[in-house]
Amino acid sequence: MKSISFILNGEPVVVNAYPIERLLDVLRTRFSLTSIKEGCGEGECGACAVFLNGELVTSCLIPIGQVAGQRIDTLESHRYQKIKERLEKAFLVHNASQCGFCTPGMMMAALELARKIENPTRQQIKEAISGNLCRCTGYVRIVEAIFEALNKE
């Protein structure tokens, strides 16, 4: 085991872990951050999405040793931001989540899109969430929810 320090949701943290442990597992088990889900374990579904130094990544593919000195932000770090509140409301209004498993990853992709493009089109939203799998809702309601949330001010 090794002491690994990094910035988590704006706070400096230190964790004792084997450097090859997955970031996904450390965030869920040691920090109780449950917005991060394990869907595929192969970086294909987007359920474990986090921001690493501001870039959206799949935490199931990142060894914890690689984040030493880096900044990690999860959906929980956006708790009080208006954009997240708008996304949550729009997902409810549009019935955009059934089981809810994919919702945090979809929201992370939407937050990244909001950083890059003001008032995105539906096509840009589809491209932004293309790395996220939803097994039960389908994508139409999700796209509509994100469109509504990101095109309001």
C-alpha cells in the first residue's frame, strides 16, 4: 500500500491504497461517492465518469496511483450548481431515467458539454452522450432533458 494524495471535489485528500486499484473502487468504497457506478468495467458505458483535471474520463480504467497530485471532481462536487439543478429537474420532467443507473454518467457528459458549447443542438447532445449506455430509458427523453436544461438561462 502507498499513501496517495490528490484533490477530490475541491478538498485535499490522502488515501492508502495499492497504486493499481481502480479509481472507481477507491472513490466508492473509501469516500462513499455513490454517483460513480460500475457498469461495464471496460470504459465503454460511461457510468463511472468523473472529471480528471477537468477532462471527462472513465474511472474504471484509471489506477489510483495515476491520480497522485491530480484533481478529481465527481457529480457530488456539482451539488449546488444551477446547471446540475436544471439537469435534475429536466430529467424528472421528461422521465429521462427509469432505473437511474446511467443518470450520473449522462449528467457528467452534459456538464462537460455545457462547459464547451453554449446552447447545444440535439445532435451535439447525442454526440456528447455517445459514450454513455442506457439500457432501459432509451435516449430520446435523455436528449430532450439535456436540451431543455442546457438551453435555458
